[in-house]
Amino acid sequence: MDWSIGDLRPKVALVTGANTGIGRVTAEVLAAHGATVVLACRDVDKAARAAAAIRGRGGAAHPLHLDLADLTSVRAAAGAFRDAYPRLDLLVNNAGVMMPPYSRTADGFELQFGVNHLGHFALTGLLLDRLLATAASRVVTVSSNGHHRGVLDFADLQSEKRYEPLTAYAQSKLANLLFAHALQRRLAGTGTASLAAHPGAARTELMRHSPWHFRFVVSRRTKWLFSWLIQDEDRAALPTLRAATDPRARGGDYFGPSGWREFTGRRAVPVAASPASHDLELQERLWAESERLTGVRFEVVKGGVPS
């Protein structure tokens, strides 16, 4: 690795989607280095089993029910976390869905936009006071290299007029980076930082709704044939872990794999986000719309409880 994780005691980390894939690897590594890790997942039974496995190896881990497709659940999860923990050193917005059939969240949002962006936007806002009260805390938002093809269609954010799974996914991943950059501008000078990462092409359950040729390439049965293009979850988690733990990383940094076209890589390195993700007008328009849709407003004041 290009950095040393070090001793994370007594830090508290919350990782969404931590019962499987990259999220689980992230939680396991953080716990192995001393952090208390909260596994925030839709399937709380799977989260409990993953947390038990971490505890069995001597780590500190606890499950938390969080359904990012339901803002009532997001508020409940944030409230439960706030009741249990006075600090939050690291929030990893990792969970996501990719290219499912068209469906809506409990609040009527297109599923990918609702889960990948709006759910995490709301969760971050509702936990902001814990982050601001914790020295050198970080928010890491996991995007995708697919954000480069993303376009925000404000006339049809919920894909009601036309739904193309990959287009909607790319839109949600661009939204992740717009959010990460806009959040960092708001956090400047507070001691809390917003960073982002992408895993490259990873062999995880995220691809279960993908077209057959995608699933063929990421299948473990074809691993020998496509290892140059698809990497396992342990290596895919490196960019997230570097954003979360590298003491040299700074707010606004974006990490990805070191290899060809950022598909795979033995190292996590700084990578370039798309010009669209740095568009200040686009960031602010999405921010205002996200506040309107979720009802969550960010109060960047220490001690203030977000609404």
C-alpha cells in the first residue's frame, strides 16, 4: 500500500452496505485496526452475522438497520446511531444498487438515484453534528468510474419519462461526486473533510442486475480469463480505505485503482473526476433539489442538530 492505516482506536466508523462486497472488506479492515465499526445495512440479519464474524476475530462491530430506499428508515438509523455514539470519526457512504429493473423507493424516487445519492445525502446530513463534533472526521462517498458518462437530467431525475438502467446508474454516480465536492466546500475550515473513491471494476454482488455479458465477465468462474479487467473485492476496497485512513489525504481528494483505465490496480491512487463533477452551478442545483426531496438541511455549525 502507499500508506499505513495505523491504530484506529478509539475511532467510530459507520459503513453503509457493510454486510457484503467492498463494504464488508472496508468494515473488516477498519475493525482489524482498532476502529469500532457500525455495519449499516438493509438486511440487519446479514449485518449481524458480518458483525459477529468481525467480533470473532477480536474486532468491535455492531449492526444497524438502514434502508436507504426509505427516508423514514434513514432518519431512524441516524437517531439510533446518535443515541448510541457521541462521536463519528468516519462515515463511509458505500452502499448502492446498479442497473436494476425500474422501481421506486418508499418515497417515490427512482431506485438508483434514491439509494445511491438521496439516501446517503440524507444520512450524512442527519449525522453531521456527530461528524463536526469529532476532530479530523471524514465522509467518504463511493462513486464509480461510470460517473464520467453521467448526465443530470433535472427534467426527469426520477426517470419517469424514460428509464435506461445504465444511464440512471451513471447519473446517480455523478450525483455522488457532485455531493462530495459540494460538501467539502461547505466543510472547509471545520476540521471535517469530504473525500470520494471508486473501486474500479469489481467482482461483487452489485452486478447481479447487470446484462448477461456483464455477469459473465465478473463471474468467479471466468476469473482466470478476466483478471486483468475485473478485480476481487479486497483490492477493490483499497481506494475507499485510502480515502478513509491515509493521513495525507485531504478534503476533495478522489481515489481509484492504479491500473489501465482505472479498472483494476494493485494500488489506490489519486484519480481525476469528470469536469461535470466540478461544475459549481450543477453542484448547487443538485444540492438544493436534494434538500427539497429529502427534507434534510445541512447545518454546518458545531453543536447544531440537523433537521
